[in-house]
Amino acid sequence: MPSATARIVLACAGIRAAVIGCLGVVLGLYLAQLGMSPERIGLVIGSGLAGNALATMLVAWQAERFGRRTVLTSSALATAAGLVVIATVESFSVLVLAALAGMVNAMGRDRGAAYTLEQAILAAGVDEHGRTGVFVRFTLMQDVGAAFGAGAAALPALLERHLALGVPDAHRALLLALAALMAVTAALYRLLPAAGDRPVGATPPPPSPTTRRRVAELSALFALDSLGGGFLAGAIIAYWFFERFGLSAGAIGAIFVAARILNAGSYFVAEWLSRRIGLVRTMVFTHLPTSGLLLVLPLLASPAAAIAVFLLREAFVQMDVPARQSYVAAVVAPHERTYALGVTNVARYSGWAVGPALAGLAMATFGLGAPLVAGAVLKAAYDLALFRSFRSIRAPEERA
């Protein structure tokens, strides 16, 4: 049974994931309704992601000094304020600043400062044998929240139809509702015990040289993996199915719903498997075969076969997520976890930022299946390098 602290963290993670999942669908549409060009829309969204990256770096180095509860509460309130400004102001420069200061994440996937701190809190609240399990539940809550958030993107259309709101006003109402949800998480964070926080102004011990070296190596590997993931972003895969087989948006949507269900179920298998073969082997042995499945996809002529292979990949490809989170928390000292999780999360941002643009270039230059091949090769290289470098560095619970 999760502790009261874990329940609060999991609830906040789910709510925030719902907000981010919804923003990933509606923010661009809302900005377009305000008459913004694609370039300006990209700048607003990009500034929000930049704010997240900067905040995550600050959290990695300073969160323990100011206290986790204080940082989490402040972060939630900043996002709520940013969303209120975005919903009520139309000036482009103000929107860019609001997105930056509010860490407004329209990527659809949560990897920001609060995400990092929550991982550190959850790892501190369980023993070594329960750590992977709590990360499984954390990842599951985020996926469920994001799915509900994406579904909530349909609400503006209902408001327009039933309350006779104009198009921008319906989206403004939704953005204000999302701001209110972030304020709810701020209130929940205040219920967290402060016992695990250092006194304000206290300086935590710096990361050891071993931890710095280990985190640097993991960050480089995770950046490589996320670059491969950028080649395989959902929009890229959806476009591939559309161009290759002429599938409708509804059919592609159904495929991705099935994929998310398979992802969620696989997390519990990952927990079971990690107890038997270890975290690194779970990460590599479940992830590496999925690169082979990606290489097969462009060769298939039947949409049914392609869908089957894609869904088979999705049943395995996300097993490494809770195992990876657990491993990073396991191979550093407890007071170094926020640093390690923060730095490795920022590294993953870098690959996601450049991967989709490179995927579009590869598709235009080498053909429709080029991003799938490139993504598969990069991810396979990551798996092999991770196994070579870290197979002998085991989590404490694996050393007995």
C-alpha cells in the first residue's frame, strides 16, 4: 500500500500529466485561432520547453537547498500563472515570456522539474526492493493522466456547441481549467511532509566524483536513445502509416490507443522481470529486439502485418522506462538522486528537441522509411553501449 506521501505524489503526477497531455493537443490550435503564424506558434511552444529544461537544470543543482516541497509548490503555481496569462493575453512577446516563466509544456510528455523531484521523493520513500514497483505506478499514472488529458482536448468543441462560446473563448475556458488543476496540485504539494527537506539555505553535499562520472556516461547514452526516439515520435509514425497505407486518422488513432494499452501493461512485466534478471538486463533485453521490429516495418506490404508488428514492438519498447528510472536512483547515493535524475532528464530533452526535425529531413532525402531505420540503428547502438558500460554496475538489491 503506497504511503500518504506516495499517494500525493502519484496524484499530482497524474493531474500534471493530464494538463500536459491536453496542452499537447490544444495549445497550438488555440494560438492558431489567435492568428499566429506557424513560426510564432513554434516559438511560444519552444519557449515553454526551454523553460522546462532550464527549470530541470536548476532543480538538479539547487532543489535540495530550497526544499522539495517548496520547489514543487512554486513550480505548480508558476505553471498555473503562465496558463492564466496565455488564456487572457494575446501579445506574442507576453505569451513567449509566460510560456518560458510558466514552464508550459505542450510536448504531450512530462519530463520537467516536478517530474524529476517526484522521482527522488518516491525513491526515498521505499526500500530497495520496492523502488522499481513505485516507478511502475508513477509511469502508469502519467500515461493514464496523459490519455485523459488528450481526450479532454475535445471539450472546446462541446463548449462551442452547447454553450454557444466562440472558438477562441472555448479554448480559453479550457486553458483556465487547466490552470486551476495546476493550482490543485500546488495545494496537494503543501500536504507533503517537510521532514525530508533540508533546512532552507543548507548546502547539500556535492555529488561524488564517481556519481558525476556515472551520471555523465548515463546522460550521454540517454541522449543517444532520445535522439533515436525523436526519429520515432508519434507524429512521425502516424505520418508513416498514413503515407504508406493510406490509413485514416481514426484508424491511426485506434492503433495508438492500443499501443498505449500495451505500454501500460508492460510496466508490470518489467517489474517482475527486473527482480529476476536485474535492471540493466531488463532495459536492454526488452528494448534491443524492438529495433529489429522497426527495421522490418518498412519492408511490409500489408497494413495488417505492419500494424501487428508495430503493436508487438509497443508491447516491449516501454518496459525500460520504469527500469531506467529505478536504475538511475539506485546507483547514486540518496542525497544525489535529484542531481542524477535531473541531469539525465535534461539529456533526454536534447534528443527529443532535434530528432523530429532530422526525421523530416531524412524522410525527404532518403525515403519514407528512413526515420524508422535511423531510429532503430540509434536505439540499438544505445542498448549495446549501455549493456557494455553498465552490466557490471548493479543496483543494491541485485548484489545479494
